[in-house]
Amino acid sequence: MFGDYDEYVLDYIIMELESKIYLSKEGLKKLKKELQVLKSKKELKTKEGASSIPSQSIDSEYANFQEDLNFLEARIEEIETILKKSLIIKKPPVHKRKIIYLGATVTIEVDHQEDEFTIVGSIEANPVLGKISNESPVGMALIGHSEGDAVKVQSAITTVYKIKKITYKI
């Protein structure tokens, strides 16, 4: 069943099935910093709320306070879940670096124009910054291919991506 896949691709497929969240070291650092800031804000807000709202009456001030606190708690919980499920994107072994995996910076040609982007986990995806998700149609289609391959991506229209160069900057 898996005869056409190499060991690295199989590891990738297995990790996908385990619902891991892929992060770069930079992305992990940003999330940890955000978590620290949010916990500080929550602590401050909780102390502030306890001293400034004399009763638990449902007025607009208390409702706003509670809404802000709920938002902070939800985001803290979300980041903690991400951190528990996270897996750091690593460079593949040297002999595998001519193949596209997570973390690859890929130079492609589409309709005689070159473009470059890095394939990252969905949490860090930001096409404006040249970061596309491994779960996007283009990201999924490119993973496992090599320089020189032409990859068709089917969506509303079919686009052919000619892979020019693969590097790993992570």
C-alpha cells in the first residue's frame, strides 16, 4: 500500500494523521511570548475587575469586563492547546533537501513568472508574507516533489507549477 513513498514522506503522513500542529522555531517563540503577555493581561484584568466592580450586577461595565476576560481565557486556552500539539518543523536530512517538505522555500514558475514561498503549518500561513500552508491545495500538491517537476493544482482552474528551486532556511 505504501510502496511508492519513502520513509520521510511516511513519517509526514503519520504525523498528519495524529493531528499535530506544525510550527517553526520562530512561530513557537511568538506563541510563547503571546501566551505570556495574555496571562499577564488576564492577571491584571482580574485584579482590576475585583477592585473596581463592587457588585456582580449585570450592567454594561461588568458585561464588558466579563467579555474581555472570556476572550483572554479563550485565547490562552487556544495557545496552550496549540503548544501541546505542536511539532517543530525541522530540515530534512541533507540527501532529502531536493524534495519539498514542510519548511521548504520553493521557487516556482507559473505562466512564465517566478514566485517564491515557504511551506509552513496552517497556524503560520500568511500568503502576503510568502508563507503558504501545507494544508492548502498548492502546499499539499507540492509536498514530495522535486526540482524540475511540473505539478498541476486543480481548483476552479488548473494551474501548473514548475518547481525551479528548493531551499531550507529554517
